[in-house]
Amino acid sequence: MSPEEMHAVALLRRVPYGRVATSVRALPFLAVARHIVVGGRIGLRMHAGFGHHHACNGSVVSYGADNFNSGASWLWSVQVTGMAELAEPTTAELELFGPGPQFVEGEVFEPVYVRIDPQLVSVHTLGPGNADRRHQRAL
């Protein structure tokens, strides 16, 4: 793993949720997902009831997460792009995901899992002063 990829993984582990982007009938589409990082891959848990996982399966997707609402003085954003596929998580991975919500927009939460094999990884930061720029690029 490159230094930027290791930095991205460390940042992703700080927040539990992000957004997966793909296309549906050639139109861009975003969906909220819970993520974990295992073995250099990104595991996603989504609500099956919306069918968003079907748009991801077998497609190149982008997944982004950030700390923009954290109140921190340094803001960061991670984007991972790669091939997504439906996956069955291991027991250890299920523990990393933790409990899911009980309901999603009034429906009982039904989990479905997607795994992303990253091909491109980027980290962007916003912050005050002169910080170490080894893993940072200003937006």
C-alpha cells in the first residue's frame, strides 16, 4: 500500500459512514453506506430495501467519507474508486460493522453487503497554517 493509501485507510477508520456513487440508467446516484476497511478493501453495509446495491454490483463506483461535520479545524475527505461486488461478510467483519439501524425511512433495516476493490485513492484536506503536506493536497 502506498503512503497515501495507508493515510486514507487511517482516516476512513475514524468515521463510520460515507456515500457511494454510481450510476443508474446513465444518471449519477449517491447512497449512504456504513463502511469498514479490511485487507485493503472497503466493505459497505447498505439497506437492501432500496435496491441501491444492485446498481453497485459489478460496476465501478466511488466511495467518499469525510469529517466535515466534526467541528475539527483540519477537515479531510477520502475518495476510493474501484470495482464493487456483492459480498458475504465474515463473522469478524460483521463485528466491525457493529449493529445497524432498526429502521430506514420507516422500513425495517435489511442489511446487504458490497465490497470495493480500490483502484484509485485520494485524500484531500482543508486546514489552517502550514501543515505537513506529504499526504495532503489542498482542495
